[in-house]
Amino acid sequence: DYIDWVLSYKGVNSMFYVLRDVLAWAHGLGTSADQTSAGTTFTLTLSLTDAGRDRPEFVLDVVFAYLARLQRQGVDAALHQSIADAGALSWQWSPPSSPVSTSSGLAERMTRIPINDLLWGDSVERQVDHELAKSLLDLLTPSNVRIGFVDPRKLEKGMPRGNV
């Protein structure tokens, strides 16, 4: 959750603030994580303006400069704890899932989470692990990152998303 938050943050001096408000190279940013028993893929997707689409190498420079800054600064312990607290509160007050969704989720989590942690294991950080967050942040290198660029001009022409 920490890495997702620091990358999707849109406030002053954030990566998205620089790309959108300073350089006018992006108008959308999204993050997602796909976690299975085989591993996790974290994806950062930027929707670029025409100017950004014409300069993808510079957009990547901004992304990797921001990642390098985060890596140099290390994990902000207070922010990390706050994100964990908010996640726990959200989990405690979330509406119940359907029986099918619950059983499917439990079956998948049984392959990778200890049995005592099955109910909350993907949603609540019981012990905030700053070292783990730092080690995951350090994995975000040019050779180990997937970034999707969405060309709004192709979307406007009605091309299927798979060809963007």
C-alpha cells in the first residue's frame, strides 16, 4: 500500500504533479497490483498528452528520477503507519463480500498466507515493515518495471484497448 500511495499521490512535488501541472505531459495516472501465488506484478500506467506522447523518453526520465528520489529518501515511517492504519480501518468497516467471492478469495490466499491470517492477510498490515517496503521500492528499476503509455489519440479513433 505504501508504494501504491507514494506513486499515485497527486499533490505538489509528486511525480504526477510534475508530469501534469509543470510539464503538461500527462493527464492520467493509475497503479495496480496483480497478486497471485506465483508472485506480484505492480503496474504504473500514464495517460499522456500529445506533448508527452511525443517525448516518451523524457516522461520515463521523470518517472525514474522520482523513483530514485523515493529510494534515496527511504520509507517515511509516519506516512507508512498512517496508510496502514487507514487500510485497517477500511477493512474493518467494509461491506461483506458475496459467498462466492469470499470462498474464491480464501482458496487463493490459502496458497500463500498462513491460516491464522487468511481473513485479513491481504488487507491489513498488522506490523508495518519499513524494511520490506524499502526493499520493494528498491526493485522499481528500469529493468524491473512495467509502465503503460496510453495514447489518447488512438482511443479517440475507437481502436480497441488491446491495440493501444
